Amino acid sequence: MSYGEMANYLSNETIRPLSVGKAAHQIIYEHLYTVVLQVQQQKKKEIQTAEVNRRRDMSHVFLAKRKEALAQALMHHRKVARQKQKHSLLLREKAHKKLESADLAVAGLRVDAWVKLPIMEGASTPCKLVAIIPVQDKFIFANRAGIKVGEYTRSQLSHMIVTENSEILVPAPSSRAC
């Protein structure tokens, strides 16, 4: 071997000079002991690296499954939201139609029409429409005894009919007989 190679091996401690104070078997033993320690350290590093890689792989698998589950949940929630939106549109349309029909029914009310109104809590009473004041948009009702029981606006009457708190019992005749 050349002088440069020898110097390189000595600096890397691949080979060691024999010391005068120690026996050759001690030097060989120490050298082999350090080699065994280095191999053990290398194996520990490899095990640690393998463990880190295993954990990273598990994390990737978990995250992929979680991402897929979230995507499925999102799709499900969107589907439910679309169904709820369609349902709410149908309900709005139905409520709008009810309100329109109630508005038409209230617009068709004439004096002497009978309407069932919630005068007392929990009880509906048949009442007679005794007067309509168009300027104030008021409908005045009286009970069978002729006592005033309430004043309502057109929108209040429509709302009561839509919420089924009231109903038109007998509409007034369109023309009075003389």
C-alpha cells in the first residue's frame, strides 16, 4: 500500500499502530469492541429510522382515510342541504299560495259575513263582520249578542286564516235582497 493510503487508514482509525505498553490481543480486543459498538449504534439508527418511516406511513394512511371520510361526509351534507332547500322551497311556495288564497278570501269579505275568530285563549268564536273601514284597513267584528269583539287589519285576518286560528264560516251574500 502507498504512504497516502496508509495515512488515510490511520486517520480513519481503520488501522491502529500497536502501542508498546499494550499487548496485541488487548489492542485487537479494543478495536473489535469499538467496531461492535458502532454496528450496534448503526442498527439502533436503522430501527429508529424504520420506526419513523412506519409512523409516517401510518399517519399518511390515517390522513388519507380521514380525508376520504370527510369528503363523503361533505357530499352527504350537501345532498341533505339540497333536499332541505327543495323542501323549504316547496313549503315557501305552499305558504305563499295559502297566503294568496287567504288574501283573496279576506278581500271577498262583505259586511254580515261570519268568521270564526280566536277571541279567548284556546277558544274560537263565530263572529259577524259588522263594518269595514277601508281608509284604516279595519274589519270590525261582533259576537252573536252584537257586542264588538275585535278589530283586525286585512293582513291580520289573512295571517289568522293561514295559521288556521280563524276560518270564514259563511261569506256574506254578494247582493242584498230588498
